[in-house]
Amino acid sequence: MLRVVVLASGRGSNLEALLRAIDAGRCHAAVVAVAGDKPEAHALELARQRGIATHCVPFRRAARGAWDTELAEAVAEAEPELVVLAGFMRLLGPAFLDRFTGRVLNVHPSLLPAFPGLSAPAQTLAAGVRLAGCTVHLVDGGVDSGAILAQAAVPVLPGDDEATLHARIQREEHALLPGVVDAIARGALSLTTTGPRWVAAPVAAGVLRSPDLGTR
Amino acid sequence: MLRVVVLASGRGSNLEALLRAIDAGRCHAAVVAVAGDKPEAHALELARQRGIATHCVPFRRAARGAWDTELAEAVAEAEPELVVLAGFMRLLGPAFLDRFTGRVLNVHPSLLPAFPGLSAPAQTLAAGVRLAGCTVHLVDGGVDSGAILAQAAVPVLPGDDEATLHARIQREEHALLPGVVDAIARGALSLTTTGPRWVAAPVAAGVLRSPDLGTR
């Protein structure tokens, strides 16, 4: 079982999806701790209900480096093989990332490199694109700039607002993130010191068109 | 029948796809002229073989504005309702675009706004993304920056090089471009003075994941 620590700031829907996939035998990992920066985060409550260890390290802008270090200590205590950011709304500094180099994942609600940063579904709508999606990537020092591991595309539909589009994207996050974690657990995706390497990637097929203008 | 003028610099595979779709009754348009900037372009030869009027206006960097005007004159002669750039490798200046405002389409081999400009498939590979694609968009004064009309996503596969990825993307260009032209011909896509508007867009469904990590 791959030991995973999840970092979350919000309601924890990706954490929940990961736990469900684990329960269903679709993801050979164990969430050994959940850490957050907001005491009121529903993700922490979700973990507590399941008897998973939780750590809350409230963000301190004035002591940025110390916060990174304290969070890293809390996470390291659980001896994770993988750290997953699931709706974690803070950038992690070197004091954290250097400790878990190449083993920190994030899931972002856009087809990166398009629309990094905050409010990606709103950015997506404002740009008038026809395909949206999500990306699971390694975390480096930049904003959603680390190596891409997997992506899923969904259409932007007529009448979409930020909420409907975000919900459609999140459904795919909930499939993609446990899939990537399971691939790491099974060794299909190898997080080597020189970067991630798919050893046995299930080949994607097909095409997604928006609007669906039919075949040639 | 929607009167279409095609501009092409290269081998004309998108022109060919458009002509095939028209022949097959899948695109209710007529290519009334093909214009280019390179006398040796295969696209012009293809047009000649079919008895379609051709115009070649070799690019003149030293007389940029005059070139735009001369090309616009040649195109205007055919009285197009739509101008389609199909592998046309020159940026068009205001002397051209102002004459056909909001009625010039381009097909670009990336999921815009990612990877505008030259060598999009190479940019796509270099960025390490897992999903690639193509975009049909209106042409404005910028580089691949006009309003997006339709997009198609395809996976980047293990072992892809620029040629294999570009070929996979182009197969989708060959479906998407005639589809958009037909939508305009049928009035499903309206090119209004305030911008493009899908009146009746066939709704896209589904998702494309790369790698294909299965369903939740």
C-alpha cells in the first residue's frame, strides 16, 4: 500500500474521491494523514470521521518559511511516499518541497499550460474555449508549472457558468487523481529522481470534439 | 451554397479535406477560389486540377501593406462569404482583415490558447502535455488569438514524435474544419458583427483521458 498524505484547504471532494477509490479496491494506497491550513476545512472533518490522523497548520504570512517547515514536519511524521494536494490553496515553499522532491502531486482544473493559478474555470469561460479539463502534475516552485502526469478533457457546453463547468471538470478530477495515485502504487508511473516516467501507461484512444460536428 | 475562398501555402491537406466533404455532401459550401503566396504550393495545383480559380500573390516583405491589399483584391474578386486559412503561413495585416472582418477562419494545430504560433506540435511535445488538439478560430490582428469556434482533443501517445503527433492532430483538423464551414453554411454558427454565435451547436459529450486510467 502506497502511503499518501493529502493536503486540503476546502471541502475535500478530491480526498473523498480518493478514499472511495481506495475503499472500492480501485486505488492501492492508504491515506495515512490529512493536513490543512484552515481549521474549519471540511476535508479535515472528513478525515477525522474516518479515524485518519489530521494536522492543521494555520497559514502565517509573516512567518512564511517557518510555516512551510512546520507543515513539512507534520507531513513527514506520517512517513508518506506521496503527498497529494487536493484543493490546497497555498503555494508551498522550498522548505516544504525540498523535503518531498518529485513526490508532491497537484490536481488543477484546467488543461495546463492553459489557465494556471486561481479560478481556472472562470478563466476558461472568459477565454471562450470549447474544451476544458483537468491536469494532475508534479508540484515545483512555480504556479501549476510542474511536470504533467495525466490530463482529461471535457466540453464547455452552451449555457455553462462557472459552477456548472467547474462541476463537470471536478467529476473528471475525481476519476483522474485516484487513477494516477494507483498507477504510482502499482509502479505503472515511476517518480524517478530524473522526473516522472510512465512505465506502462494505458493508451488513450479517441477524440473529443466540441461542438460535436460529426466524423469526416 | 456558401462561397468560400481558401488561402494556403503548403500541400493543401485541409483544402483537400474540405473539397472531399463538399463532394460527399457533408459540407454545403463551394470553394470558389484558392489563393496563395507560394507559386509551388501543392494546394494551388490541387485547385487547378479541379478547375477552381487560383491566385498567387508572392509575399513581399518590403511592401507588406501593398501585398495585403493585392491579396485582398484577388480574394475579393471571388466574392467570398467566408475566407478559410488552411495552412496559410503568413500573418494577414489590416489591409486584408478589415476587408473581411469576422469572416476569416483559421485552423491551428493546438488547443488554443496553449501553443499559438509556429510549430505547435513541437511546442506541445516539449511542454510534456498529455492532450493535444486543434482549434478553428476567427482571425484577428494577433497570432492565433481570435474567437474560438470549435476544438478537438487527441491524446499524446508514448513514443510520439513531432510527425506522428502532427498527423494525429491533422486528421482531426480534416474533420473539424469542414464541420465548422458547414455549420456556417447551414446557419448553425452565425458570424454576426458582434462576434460568432452558435445558434444550434451539436452538444459534445464524454471525456478524453490520457493516459486512459479508467472510470471512477
